[in-house]
Amino acid sequence: MATALAALEEAYARRGAPPAASKDRTDGRIDGRAGDRTPVVGYVGADVPVELLTAAGVRAFRLTGDPESGSALADRYLGGGVDPMARSVLARLLAGSFGDLDRVVVSHDCEASLRLFYALRELRRVEPATGLPEAYLVDILHLPHRTTAQYNRRRIGEFAARLEAWTGRPLDLAGAVAAHDERRRLLAAVAELRRAVPARLTGRQFLAVVNAALPVDQHIALLERLLAEAGQLEEHAGRRVFLSGSDHDTPHVYEAVESEGYVIVGEDHSFGDLSLKEPIGAGGLDALAEHYHHSGPTAHRATASERAAHAATAVRHCRAELFVAYCRIGDEAPAWDFPAQRAALDIPAVLLERQEYGRADLTALRKEHPCAV
Amino acid sequence: MRSVKSLATAAEAGRHQREWFADLRRRVAAGEPFALLNADVPHEIFRTMDIPYAVSQWWASLVAAKQRSGHYLELVRQRGYPDYSEQYNSVTLGSAFDPEPEAGPWGGLPRPDIVVGDASGDVTRKIFDIWGHEPGVTFYPLESAAENEVPLNWWELMPHRWEEAVGPARLDLLTAELENLVRFLETTTGRRFGESRFREVMALVNEQEEWNRKTRDLIARTRPAPLGVVDSIPSVMLPQWHRGTEWARDMAKRFYEEVRDRVDAGHAACPGERARLMWIGRGLWYDMGFYQRFQEEYGAVFVWSMYLAVAADGYIRYGDDPMRALAARFAAFTDQLYTPPWSSEWYVKEARLHGIDGVVHLVSDDPRGSYFTARALEAAGFPVIEIHADNVDTRTFDDEMVKRVGRWLESVVLA
Ligand code: SF4
Ligand code: SF4
């Protein structure tokens, strides 16, 4: 039998395709569609409360882009200034690359996601021939104030009610939260394997383990096996890098950086360490709303000082030796964090600005840090 | 050749702006608090409490007009921040880092005690938060919330039925944030917030924008157009920065009267008017003459830009609860201009109202891409030409673009 790591990497390679139906529960329906087909929901962004999607019994997966395929039509709809990751997701939706989706749920985790939502909503209205699925916006916001907390609670409630209306049955929230909490607990343990010295997982492997396209229950089973097999994992002795900045929905940049002899042992974007937060627990929708209000600190929603404080703690925690801030073109927020981050750190810090989607200009890294290779 | 001279209101507004800023500097030097506000923030609160304030975008445009943007962006860059990101706000941030603030335009921007901006996009909050770390400066952020489903006809709903247009979730949020802002300002400045004064300010804003609405309607229905966008923009924009004052209301009224007098006297921007043009996109501030370049040869007049139109449709809010009405003015303000379906449907409505013959669409890399606006106009039968303004030398841009637009006028609009 293949190792759990191999199985997770294989599932990661299938990202951007709906996961198989979950086995241990009866699944919901949307619009009374095909009796035996479990509804499929693609979601966009870090702030979609996926627990609710699981609770509704739909097959949900995060939509990701592809730096290797073009996005000309999406560029036209969204404008060239939008983060190419979002443009690529729209291009793939237009091309039908995600298969037959019943709904797209979008969060307001960054400006590009919001722009993508508006484009989907408008295209469906004025160009129905594009065949795009109905889009729904979950507007979770992040100012650290009670006014925002109350707003988020209302939006979470609206989304829960909408899911019930779509599937025509109540949500199993407690069960879903328990499953996601268990997955979070296991992923936190896996994260420690990568933080070990020497690292027992590369950044590329960790990205695959976290974002494997699997239903929660199957994901949990593989994570348990991975932890059981931890003793057989290889050691990775490269120079330890903390990767800050833009989201990485594909492994391209991780592969590029690690091919130079580095190991990415921590990061602060929503496809990696930042997705592993405290458990939500038994508080129902209130606890869920608070969880998402406090998520992050992402480059797009936190202040520079919050990001710097987080970087200082995270870098110590993962014993990184080099801090690399990666800012994709069209994603300018991380560049504003860098001065405060650098000032808060006691390791060398490099800024890679205006990087192309899926690429990393490693000459800057090599020049700054000749001894790293 | 231009057949009419500039409006008296435009000249008067320009003069007033200098006097106002000199007075503001005097007041702040004498120890009064000073607020720096983003354009989409409810200024009416500060007006009500008589707290001197300036608008970030206005300051950035003044800096740009004085060719000083590079200086402030360099100060931003020296601190390690990007100089290519959200330049309107970062130019203003740069003035906070200026070792010689008095050397700035018009004696320089005073150091603010409070900065208020909404958390729109990914960067605005970061920029103002960095400012909030400067000694003596507090940053008060407001959320920028979004709605899942909206009715299309916002311009009909907004004056009285804004609750339907904006939706209760966003209104509850901003109303609560504004109530808290008032308490914060009362506490930190010692000033009082008078409810009747607030109602007065709200009424003045509605009156001002009603005058702008009459002006917009008059221009829309008058052929040939009594004036083009070069004349309407300053007369409407400068008073907008002083919303809620009698001066601004009176200026809007005088602007209307001036336009009406022109109509009555039969004056036209271009008496030989053959085509009425709409301009989509930010203004070509460095070359306002562009807008008049097609009059002589083609009789083509730019009669529409968003500035007067959004004054006419975007601000008016009536209702018994002034704080909620104020929230309704700003909770979805930019959606009116930039978010489909609101933006696209509104531009079509405006094009019809003005009898537009052709649309010139300035495409930029602004993430608020306007594809859907142009698309809606085309689908409604209005010819659209796209011009690209990024990274192009102003001079060549101008020559080539004038030729292209000329060919388009001949072969499409006037054909
Ligand atoms: S080049 Fe110098 S600073 Fe950079 S990683 Fe090597 S030793 Fe450290
Ligand atoms: S066509 Fe217009 S611009 Fe030319 S002379 Fe006549 S009025 Fe003036």
C-alpha cells in the first residue's frame, strides 16, 4: 500500500476537481437535481465557513488557479490589475475546468475574491450562455470590533439558512464542526513534523497534505496514517525559510524555492499554516462566526503591525533562518507589511516584489544569500 | 475654438478652496483638532461637530497638480513601502513622513489628530494604520461591506427607499460604527454633537445635490449642450468637498443658474453639435483640453462625466433617522459607480438620459475594471471605443488617441 504521504500528494494533484462523495452520511441535494448526485460546491477564498458546507452534506472544494494556462477572457472581465490567481480561477470556471458545479460560494477575504464574485454574478445575469453556476457571497469582515462581530454573525446565519434552503434539510453543524476540528488538530500535529529540525516534511509536501482534495473524513483517516508513519519520513536539511505574503493556490513557488536547496518550514497565507487555527468547539453558529472573524492574520485583512508580530512568533516557532516575503503582481498588500516584518525579525529578510503568478524570481534570493545554496 | 468662457462658479470655487485651506491651517495652528478623511467617509459627522477636516483624495490631487507626487512617493519608498500601490492614499501618507511639511503645496498639510478611512480593497486600511502609528495620530477604520443580492434600480430607490437598495445588514453595521465614531470624537475632542445641527447639515447636503440633479437634468435635455465636462467638473467637484455648508449649497444653486442662463441665452459648448459623447473613467487631469479637441472638426462634445452625474444621483438620502440616512449614503457609495449591476445599469440610464451618441472608455489596470459598464452600453446600442492610458507617454498618447477617436467618430458615431 502507498504511504499516507503519497496518497495525500496524489489527492493534492487532483485539486480543483470535486472530491468523491463522503461515505458515512447521506448527502444533500440542490434544486432537486439528479436524485443520486450529491451537490458540488466550489468555494473561493479563505473566509468561506467550510464547516457549513460539510454540515449541508455537499461536496465542497476550494477553487484554485493554474499558472500554466492562459486567462485572456478572465483578464478582460476582471481587468488586468486583479490578482492573477483570481483571474485564473475565473478562466477555469469559464472553461468548465472544475466540472459541473451547483454553486460557487465566494468570501470577501481579499479584493480579488470580491471582484471575482461580482464578475460571476454579472456574467450569469447578462451572459447566461457562459453557463456559470450561481454565486453566493459570504461577507465575513475583519476589523477587530464588536460592530464587525455582530455583522459577521448575521452573515453566517444568512449563509446557514441559505444552505438549508438549497438542500431542503437542516444542517448537521455539530457533527461537521467536530470533524473539521479533528482535522485541524491532526494538521497541527503534522505541522510540527515540518517544524522539526531537521524538517520531516518539505513545504511542498505540507502544502499537499493540507490542501489534499478529499472529503473531511477521508482526509482525517490519511492524516492519522501520516502521523503513524512519521518515523519513516525523510529528513530535509536545507536552509529553513519562512514564506510570507501572497496566497499560494498551487505548488509552483514552493517547488521553485525548494529546488534551490531551501526548505519552507512555515508560512503566513491561507493555504498553509494560517489555516490551522484553534478548534471551534461546541458553540454553534456563534462560535463559527467568531472563529472566522479572528482568522488570519492574512496579508489582505490584517495590519502591518499585526503581521509583523505574527511573523516574529511564527519564525521563532518554526526556527526559520531566512524570511522571504513574496508579493505577486496585482497583490500589493504584502509589500506594505514588509518593513514592519523585517524590523520585528532577527533573521535576514528578503522581499520578492511584483512576482508573476506561479513564478519566483530567485536571483534576488541568490544574490542576497549566497551561502544558502 | 471654444465659444464660451469658463463659468464664474468654477473660478469662485477655486478661490474659495485656497481661502478655506488657509483658514483651516490657521485653526489647526491655534490648537483645534484636525481630521484627515477618505472621500467615502461620512464627512457630515465632522461638519456637524465643526471639526476641521480635509479629504485625502483632494490633497493627493493638489499634490499631483503641483507636480509633487514623486516627492511624497519617494518618502514612502524610503521607509521601505511600495511606491506603486494605491498612490492616491500613499501620496497623502508621504506627507506624514515629510521632514519639511511647510514646503508642501499651499503651506502643507497639517498633522492630523485623527485619520478615518474605510477598509476597502486590501491596502487602504494598511496605509492609514501605518499613519496611525505616527505620534499623536489615531486611525479610525470603517468596514467596507458587500451584499450578495441587490435590486438593480438603485438611483430610483436611494433618495427615499435606501433601506431596500443597500440592505439592513450593511446599514446596521455602518450606523453602529458611526454612533461609535461620534462618541469617540466627543471624548477625544471635547466637542458636542448636536442633533438639530446634524439634521441641518443633512438637509444642506440634500439641497446641494438636488441643485446638481437639476443641473444634470438640464444639460441632459438641452441640445446643443450648454457646456461640456471641462466646465462642469470644477463647478461640481470643489463644492462636493464642502458638503453640508451653506456655501456649497449656494454654489450648487449658482452653478445651476449659470447653466440655465446659458441655456436661456442659447449659448452652447459647441453650437454645431453633431455628436454627444460620454466619458468613462477617471478624468484626464493632465490634459483637460482633450475633451474639447473633437468639437471643431466633428462637432463632438463630451457632455457626460461621472462627476456631475454621481452628485446628482449618488448622495441624496431622505429619512427621519439622520444617522441611518447618512450610513445609507456611504454604505454602498462606490458600488454605485463601480460594481455591476449597479454601475452598468446606471451608465446605460445616464447615456439614454443624455442622448449619448458615443462612449469613450478609458481602460486602466484599476482592479475595479469597467468591462461590464462598457459591455452594457454596447448591448444597449451605444458605440464604445476603448482607449488605454497606462504606461504611455502623455504626448504620443494624445496624438495617437486623438487620431483613433477621430476615425471612430467618422466611421461609427457620425456615419
Ligand atoms: S548571506 Fe549572510 S545574511 Fe544571508 S543568509 Fe547567508 S549568512 Fe545569512
Ligand atoms: S463646431 Fe463647435 S467648436 Fe467648432 S466653431 Fe462651431 S461651436 Fe466652436
